[in-house]
Amino acid sequence: MSERSKSRREIGGIITALITPFTSSEEVDERALRKLVQFQLRKKVHGFFVCGTTGLGPLLTIDERKKVATTVTEETGDGAAVVIQVGMPDTKGTVELAKHAEEAGAGAVACITPYYYKVDEAALIEHYEAVSKAVSLPVFVYNIPSHTGVNLKTDTLMKLVEKHLVVGMKDSSRDFLQLVEVIERLPADFLTVNGTESYVLPAFLVGARGAVSAISNAIPEIFLGIYDSFRRGDFREGLELQRKLNRIRRITDRAPLSSVYEVLRERGIECGNPRRPFRPMGRVERTRMLADLKRLRAF
């Protein structure tokens, strides 16, 4: 079995899309990041997705992204799988981050489709080919068309797999039918990871191997509960937890991302606030959100 195959098997279950903690001057807070990783490991999440959308990868410099990647891999050790999101608008920068992720000890890299500039299918395939040839790690496609303007077609994904360039995909298309199509058409060992919190349980039921979540930074218990109920075949409990999660999402979506930092703060994990242009929550809306979550017994 190749090193890629061995690493690939370890990626699945509940994968937290780690936020990046910041100081009051908006610098990456390494100490807080290590505390967040330890909190997650105590809760027994199965993996981390680093420098993605939730981790504000596009708002970090290359050096900051390297710092975050190194910090997370060091602090995690063998406690969970670490997938570093290395995608940038340009291929050169993406390859540089992919090589660094391998040097840092990541278990895999994920690569968002190039954004801002629209490229054709041939250029897209060449982009992933450059990343795949640069590292020996498993490479995941990260499909999030709402942010990139590019929805990776299943036919294109199949070409990437046929060329042995990628081993899986984090699908944040928010299109459940597309997720099902990928699972049904791709080879059985292709690792499809769901990135949409509103259908964590249904995604597992149709064959997704993992779930990547932002809210699991602050409330990992509910995601682990859904996964555990799925593994036990207790779908009634799993459905109840999924419905509860969807209520949590409606509450926290009033201030996307900033709410995650606030719930962590309430739980004793100080991570500052997200980098601008995200705004911190106001006192009144924070109080209301936490009251609603406590009534729901979210944590």
C-alpha cells in the first residue's frame, strides 16, 4: 500500500474547519490556536481542516498560512488527521503552500478551485496536476462555488481521478443531488467529504466519509453525536440531533463566523475576533444569541 493510500484512510468522520484566532491587533494568535486544538482533541474530533473558508485562509498572507499550518500539525501530533487547505488564485503560490504542508507533517492537502479569474477545464486540470506532482500527500479538491464562482463538474472530477491527481473532495456546493452524483459515479475508494452542515446525517447515509464543519469549533459535541448515532444505526437519534443542529445554525447565522468566536469565548476558549472585514458581534446580539443557544441546550 502506498503512503498516499495509508494517509487517505485516516481522513473521515467529524473534521473541524478550524478558525484562526487573532490578537486585538489582528495578528495570528498562536497560543490561542494551540488551546483551540487541545479543546478539539479533548472532545475527540477526527480531524482538522486548516486555512479553509472558516479559517480565513484567503485573508492570511502566505507566511501566516505557513505559521498556522505548522502550529496545528505540531499541536495535533497523532491525535487527529490534519488537512491543510493550500489553494490560492495562482498555481505557484498553491504549490508553495502544498510543499510547506508536507514539510510541516500534514496528512493531506486540500486545494480550492482557482478563484477570481475564470479558467477552462484544461487549465484547471493542469493546476491540480502541478499540486499533485509537487507533493506525495493525498490531494483533495475543495469545491465551494458560492465563493469561487466555479462549480467543479463531476465529469471534470472524474478526469482528475483518472489521472491519479486527487483522492477525494470536500464538497461545499450546498447541492445535495450533486453530492449524491459524485458518490455514485466516482470509484468506491474516492473520499467524498461533506462541507454543508444542514445535511450532515443524510450525507453520511448516502456514502460521505466525513463532515467538515465551522460550528464544530465551538460545539463539536453535536456533530460527534450525529456521527456516533449514524455508526450505531440509530437514525432516529441522528435525525433529532440534525434538526437541533439546524436550529443552532439558524441562531448562529445571524452573525456568520463571528458567532463561532463568541460561543468559544463563552466556553472559555478565547480566540479574539475574526479579521476584518468581518465585524465582531455587538453586546445585545451576542446576549440574545447565547440566550437562545442556552434555551436550546446547545452546549
